[in-house]
Amino acid sequence: MAKIFKSLNKVLLEKQISKLTYQIELLEVDTDLLKDKLDKRFEKAVKAEIESYRPTLLEKEIKQLSNEDFVIYHTESKLEKLEKSYDLKKRALTTSKIRKLEKTESAEEKQTIEKDSKTKLDMLNEELKAKKAELLKPYEARNLKADELKQNHKAFKEAEKAALESLEAFKKDLSEKHEELINQKQAQVNQKIEAKKAKLATKKALLKPIIDRLNDQTASSIESFDDAILQVEHLTMNFGGLKAVDDLSFDVKKGEIFGLIGPNGAGKTTVFNCITQFYKPTSGKMIFKNNNHDIISLTDYKVHDVIKQGIVRTFQNVELIWELSILDNMLVGAHSLYRSNFFDHSFQTFGFKREEKILKMRAEKILTDLDLYAYKDFYPLGLPYGILKRIELARTLMTHPSLIILDEPAAGLNDSETEDLAHTIKKIQKEYDTTIFLVEHDMGLVMSICDTICAISFGKKLAIGTPLEIQNHPQVKEAYLGGE
């Protein structure tokens, strides 16, 4: 009964810790979102102030124009419109004349048509001339002397200078208020963050002894779990009469790079599929220490729930979404972390924006750490294959995994790309405090990065040990490396 009570208390505390951690992450991006909002408000106010000076400056700018430019400014568009309207009338008159000429064969009637058309055309030209003169008359009356134009120019420059000074004073005053408001909001958010962190530390302190007791009790029922993060015991996977995996057992220690090798058809990918629950094994146990430090049996979970326990994997082929940018592909990798719902995504609510901001910051940090930031806005199609493999590796880090399973990560890579991949795998293991479990045919890569290697053939374990021990093992040489 006491154990049940402790388990329930542990679940409650974990939920509270998860909620507090999430709230702290949200608060940490609140200031950035608020700053963006206030910056836009500041820019809008400055733009409105600039627009308020335009009518006065435009009026003075027009007054300082020369007599000729003054007339052109006021009449150019009006004259163009007038000429276009009369051009259409002339075209209509010409078209009418041509149609009439086509309908008659009499030379006398043709002469009369030509004469009438010319008379009407002359009348249109005279009418256009008169309207132009009437349009220009009010503006041509302006006849300012050179000293008057000079005075108008001086007035315009003074108005322009006064406007700029007034605008700078306005921007300075508004900028001070803007910074003061941002600092005030930052202080409020920081205060909330510190309060949440204090509460989080208290909850973690309460949780630790409960986890230690429960894990001691659970671990005592599992033989020699020690410092392993994954323990596979007597794993068997049958497909009809075929045994793809035959009574396989091994341990993967926390923080190591563990390699699984074997000839084609040895059952390596089947082992991966059993661990991630793509296949439910015929028999055997797979014990895993998850992100909450609980020791669990993986067979109790569905395939889509395994990722929540801290296990992610890649596949032999590149599984990126070609229609999305690299940054968006990274966000797809974090889909299991989203807490916002369909409504939030549809209406782009503030909560959704805060959540997406957190995940974008996480994605950008991972891409920066792995020297892939330059590709964040690129689309996968057309990028080098080695870069795509590294991006797939980067995407696995979006969910803070404790175990990353890599299925032939170096397949299709050249020597240089394989070297870059090896560097990336080591960097992930070291800087992200994660365990790597890989299947690979490239023996150079396996021997250079793996701490422990397990060799299998026809689903059975041949040997397990360090790279040097595996290289010198006679059964491995015979079954996998071809013997001496």
C-alpha cells in the first residue's frame, strides 16, 4: 500500500514539475514576444509622426518651385488626361470616316466625307487647344521673381529642419519611454521566473527520495541492471517459421556509443524495430530507464508512446519532408512536445505563438551547435546527402532524448561526409548527454566511435566487447569479416 501511495505521489510531483518547467520556458520567451510587440508599436508611432509633417512640408516644397516647375507640377497629369480623352475622340472620328468610305463607291460622296471629317478634326483640335489654355491660365499667372523664389526655398529648408528636429525629439522621448516599459516588463517576468524556479526546486527535492526508493525496489527485481540505460534479455522475433532474432541479450550503458554489427539479414534492423515497438517481439524483455528515471518495460508501450519515454530513431533512408524548410523539419521533430491544441494552431493564439517561439529557439540552438544554422531556411531538395543525414540527426535532439537509435547513418556517404558524421555523433553524445545505439556496415566508423560493439549473425549473438576485442574475435572474423 505504501508503495502504491509513493507511486501516485511520484506521478503527481512529476506532472507538477513538468508543468512548472513548461511555464518557465513560456515566461522566458514572453519578454521577446512582448519586445517585438512594443517595437512594432514604437515604429508605428514614429511612422504616424512622420506622416503628420508631410502636408506642411509638401505645401512649402511646392511654393519653392520655379515658375515653370510650378506649372508642370500642377498641370502635367491633368494635361495628360485631357490629351488622352481627345485622342480617343480623334480615333473614333477616323474609324467612322473609314467605315463610311468603305460603304460608298461614289467619288463625289467620298470627297464630301473626307471634307466633313477634316472639319470635325479641326474643331476637335481647336477645342483641345482652348481647354489646355483654360487649364494653364490659373497657374501661368504665377510670376515670382528670383528673390521671392529664394525666400520660398529658404522657408522650405527651415520647415524641413524644424520638422527633423521635432521628429528627433519625439523619437528620443518615445524611445526612453519604450525602453523603460520593456525594462519594467522584463523585471516583472524575471520575478515570476524566479518564483517558479524556487517552487520547481522544492518539488524536485520532494521527488528525489521517492524516485530513489522506487528505483531501488524496481532495480532489485532486475538482475544486474547496474548503470545500463537499456537491457535486452532473451529477445526473440519470429516471422512465421523464420527466426529473425534468436534469444539475443545485451546491455547498453548510459552515455556510451553502442554498435550493433552483423552481415546483411542478421536481424539488426529487426532489433531496432522491436525496441521502438514497430514490432512486438515474440518473447523476451526490454527494460529501459526513461527520462523520468523510471525503469520500464518497453513492451508495455505503443509505438507512438515510445518517444515520450526518451527514445528516438532515424531510418536507413533520409526521412525529411521535402516541401518544408530545414527549420520547419526540425519543428516537425518536436510534434510530441506541443501542448497547444487544434484551436490554438488554427487561430494562431498567443499561447501557440509562445510555444512555437520556444521550439524555434531550441531548433536554432541545435542547428548552431551542429554547424547547420546556415541551412535553416533552405529546403532539403538539392542539399548534399551528408548534410541531410546530419540534419536528421539534429532533428532527433528536439525531444531531449536519452537514447538515440541510428539505423545505418553512414549509408550512401563518401569518406569526407562519414568523417563529418562521426564528429557530429560524438558531439551529440558529449554535449547533449545522450546515449547512441547504432547499426552500421562501415567498420571504420563503428571501430572509431563505438565504446561497445555487439556482433550478431542470423539473429544470434556472436560476441560483445570493445572494438579491439570484436576485431580479434574468431567467430566475428569468420561470420562477418570473412575469417583469416
